[in-house]
Amino acid sequence: MKEKLKKIFIFFCAVIIFIICGKIWRYVLVDDTKSYTRLTMYQLYHSEQNIDIAFIGSSHVYVSLVPEITDKGFGKYTFNLGTSAQRMDGSLAMAKEVIANHDVSHIYLEMYYGMASEKDRTQLTNTYIISDYMKPSLRKLTYLLKTSPKEYWVNSFILARREWTNFFDADYVKDLIMKKSSDSYKNHQWVRKEGQTAYYVDRGFATNESRIPEDTFWNEAAYNAIDVEHISDVWRDSLWKIIELCRKKKVQLTLFITPISESTIVGKGNYDSYVQEVRVIAGQAGIELYDFNLVKPEYFPARDGAYFKDEGHLNTQGARTFSQLFCDALTGKISREQLFFHSLEEKMLYQEPFVYGIAGPSVNEAEGVKYARMIANRDGGIEYRIMAVSEEGNERMIQDFSQNTEFSLPVEEHGILYVDWRMEDGSGDTTALQISY
């Protein structure tokens, strides 16, 4: 009996030593001093106020909804639980955490198309962004076991293993210990440095004060269509689990999509197809979907780069404007009929013909070519004349006036594209664009 107790004692001592060593290794090897999620999760677990409303989703959530505005708009305490590239199973984990720790009345779940068709389960950064800061629990264990393949379990459960190569870098370890010794790190505070445009604010909200430059015509994010045909089973299954979780816990659930630069969603070419997929699920579940990419331009100017930090995310000005609009829409101050179009196609036809710029480039190094496509709010009826003038002064007519929208350029060539566009039926004037390439 004594021998058995001795073995149990040794086992528990080994476990305790292992945990302590793991914490030490994490402290000296894992640099999370700039992590937004570390601060978000700390506030989630240590909030003195009950979180009534939670906004859950990808980075489009944490840059879009300002708590001080949504608190006033809803008359309740609100919190952002967005993380970079958050998959739907990550959203499920977040929903479980906030419901377990707070008496939540309403969850607003963001439905960014970029996470719907993911296939690669070996790139686990977006999983670790969440799991690294979850409290030890059966929920955390379940999340890691289900989202990471067996061959990645060591990295999943021993954080320092991912940064093991830095163990022998004395300068790295010394610098990291100094950063983690600061009061701001220990107190889970973000200290904004002078000139810093991107920074954490509060309750999961992080902002960026930069904007899309006015002379931006290229849009890489717009080039490839949304992969509607391969929406993943994990995405669908996780979404339905969130729906069932909210039903079980009597938490109201609403789906929404944040505004993305109009150039991006128009350039995708099949945005309405994706939204229809989400609408079908929402209809089956009996929940509402609010798609703010279909907002009328007089309420939110999604064409204006002044509201975006890049082609997909709102900046400070955009977030403040959208937060108020979001509250007004969800509390019924503005009716659906007054605010939304039924589809992106309807929204585009409502506006005058317009050419945003060029989707791409999509570079094929093997072929030595970069592919591009014109972006316009009309599927047809616009003619383009495109001339390339290289830096060496060589002129090349890519195409005379034609409704063709796709073209290519040599990878190593740079210069100016002269694009003239006009309506095929002769209505309106010819508009000229000069675009660096």
C-alpha cells in the first residue's frame, strides 16, 4: 500500500514539476506581448460586470464594433470576442466560454466568407490564438483535441515547443523577459506608443487609424471568387452547434456580416451566392441575418476608402460609424426596408455604372505572368481600352475597346496602365484611369 501511495505521490509531483516548467518555458520563449487576444480573454474572465451581449467572429468583429458606442446603443454591457482568422469552431469555443462565465442574453455571430471554405487544418495559428489564453477546462481540452491533428498535440498543449528554437538565443530570451517584466504586461494593459496607428482599446476592440489611399486601384483580395462550392463540413457543423448551444442556454442568436470594401465584394463576383447559403441556414434555424454589405450607400459609404484600413477591415472612422448604424439597425431605429437592399446585384444596379479598379494581381511565377481583372458594378455593358507603358517607355496596347475584363502582364514589368472605359451603348462619357503596375 505504501509503495502504491509512493508511486502516486511521485506521479503528482512529476505533473506539478512539468506544469511549472511549462509555465517557465512559456514565459521565456513565447512572445505574446503584442497579442490582442491575451488582453481580450483576460478581460472576459475578470470582468466585474456581466457581459450581456457578445460579438463573436473573425478580425472583422474586433475592428468593427466599439464597446462604448454599442453599450449606449443597446443599453447593455457589450464585449467583442473576435480573433484573427477565427474559424467557426473557434467561434463555438468562444460562445461556450462567454456563456460559461457570464449570464449572456444575446450573441451576435459574424459570418465572414473567408472562414467558410477553409480546408487546411495543419495551420493552427488561428486555433492557438484562442486556446493559448483559455482557462484550463474540459472545454479547452475538447477544443484542442477536435481542432488539431494528433501529430500537432505536442505543440497544442506545450506552448513553448513552438518557439523551442529561441531557447538558445540569449538576446531573444533577455529581451522578452524585460518586456514581460513591465507593469503594462503584468497588468494586462496596452500602452500605445507614439505614432502607433494600430492598437488595442478595450473589451476586445482593437482599432487602426490608417486608411486606404485615394489612389489605390489594385485589390488582391478581390481576385479569387468565394469558394461557395466547398464550404466546409466543419464550418456547417460548428455553426449548427452554436445554434443548438444558444437554444439550450436560452441565449438569443443573430447572424451578421460587417461591411467590407465594396471593391472587394464586387470583385469576388459571386458574393450573393455565399449570402444565399447563409440565408438558407438562418431560415432553417429561425434566426435573423443582417448583411451590412447590402446597406444603402447613404447610410454607409462602402466605396469610400476613408472608412477602411485595407480592402477588408474597417478603420477607426469606419468602426465608429458602423457601430452606431449596427445599433440603430438591430434595435429597430431603422427598418430593414429602409436600410438594406435584397442583394448585392440590386445594390449595384441602384448605383450609376462605376469602375473600381483592378482585381489582382495573381502572380504565376512559373509562367512569368501576373493575371488581373477589371472590377465594375456591372457584369456587362462596359467596354475597356487598356494600354501599358513600361518604365522603359515601351507602349503596348493590351486591348482596344472591348467588354473583356481579364488581362495579364509580365511579372517583372512595371509602369503605368492607361485604362479608358465607357458604356457599350454609348451613354455617358469615357472615363480615364492611370494605374501604376
